Amino acid sequence: MTASTDQRPVPRTIPVGIAAAVLYVLIAAGVGTLLDPLAGADDTLDFVIGTWLPVGVLIVIGLLFARRAGWLREAWTAPSPFTERRRWWLLAIPVVLAVQTVQLLLAVPWAERALPMVLVYLVGCLLIGFGEELYFRGLFRVAVRGHHGELAALLITSVAFGLGHVAGYLLNGVPLPATAVAVAFLAMDGAIFYGALRATGTLWVPILLHGLGDFARFLQQGGDDQSAAPEVSGDAFTALVEYILIGLSIALVVSVARSGRRERKARRAAAVPE
């Protein structure tokens, strides 16, 4: 735990971060589900009504809150490997994520997807990427860092990101065991997106990678289907990329833990009177 002399209009505390995450989940999943009947049987219109509207409103709320709270700059940026020793390997995270995204896009059956559907999903998925990264890797991360180290921020925001999708899976009838697996995969995704932020120093990178990754997955399955939990692919190259990302997420946790330990030792040494 780190000392804090926070003079911002809104203090950076975990309860504030939890409130932001809960607000996002309630509006994105709850309001989106309530609006679904308005679209009838039109899946594309359903995506517009159930995603564009609630997530768009959430983005506006999140940005206004970040500005009013004095968190906007911290939410949007982070120290990058260019300013830290022994952290250059973090750049592998956005690179591998980009490779995975290209691979997913190449696997889309483009000939079977109408242009209006493609454009609707592109905009909607970029909104999802923007919203989820703003609330979890942006606001929630800043809230945790107000009184805790980076390891706590990484673990808490990643687990919260996974848990934030539980409602969507349960509402779509996914069994509890499969939902638990999905939460684990999504928590790992949360750590990877956190790593992409730390590797580049800007929230824009995880926003784009997150949004384009969702876009490719939605187009592959022809819609926002949450009736199946994520799993490691049977394709050799795809599985290899996924295992590399799992390894990078574990390495990130270890690296952040070691860095935090070094910082605590340095503070204790500096506090010892000569």
C-alpha cells in the first residue's frame, strides 16, 4: 500500500472504481438487454440499439467523470518501457495482440457478410473497446492506484473485467462451469490489455486492439453471440498465439510483482536514517 495525499475533486479509492465498473455492467448489459425487443428479429438493428446507445452514453459519462474528477490524464496514460529499465519486453504484448487480430480478420468469411453489417459491427465494437478500456484500464486502474501498488491494480482490474461479463453469459444461458472458464479467459485478456497500455503508455492502443479483436470475432460468428464460452482454438497457429498471450500475461504479473518489491525495498532503504 502506498501513501496518498490525493487533492483531486474525487479521491482515488477502490470503491469508486467498483462503482464505475458496476455502472458500466448494469447499463451495458442490463439496458442493452431491455432494449433488445425493440429490434424485433433484425440482428443488426438489435446490435445498434443494444450496443451503440448504452455504450455511447457510458463513454460520455466516463469521460465527463474523468474530467470532473481530475483523473483524465492518468486514465489515458501510463509509464511506458521507454521511461523504465528492463521493461522493453512488454512491447511483445501489443505486437502479439496485433498478430492475433490480423489472424482473426483473415479468418472472417467476408463474402458472406454484407457491407452494412460490417460497418455496424465495426463502429459498435470500437465503441465497446473504448468503453471497456476507459472504465477498466482507465478509471478503475486510477482508482486502485490511489492507495495501492501496480500489482493490485493489475490483478483487481483484470479479475473485475472477467467478472463484468458474467451477467452477459448467464443471460444467454451459458452454464456456470462454462461461465467460470470464460471469466478466467477474460481476466487473462484484461491483464493482456493492461500490458498493452503499459507497453505503449496510451489507452488508445488497448482500445483499438480490443475493439478490432471483438469486431473480427463477431463477424466470424455472424453476430454478438455470448451463448458459448471462449476456449483455446484447435488450429495450431491460433492456439500457439493464444498460449503465447497466456505466457505473456503470467510474465506481466511476475514482472509487476518484482518491480513492486524493488520499489518497496528502495523506499524502506530511503527511510532509514543515516
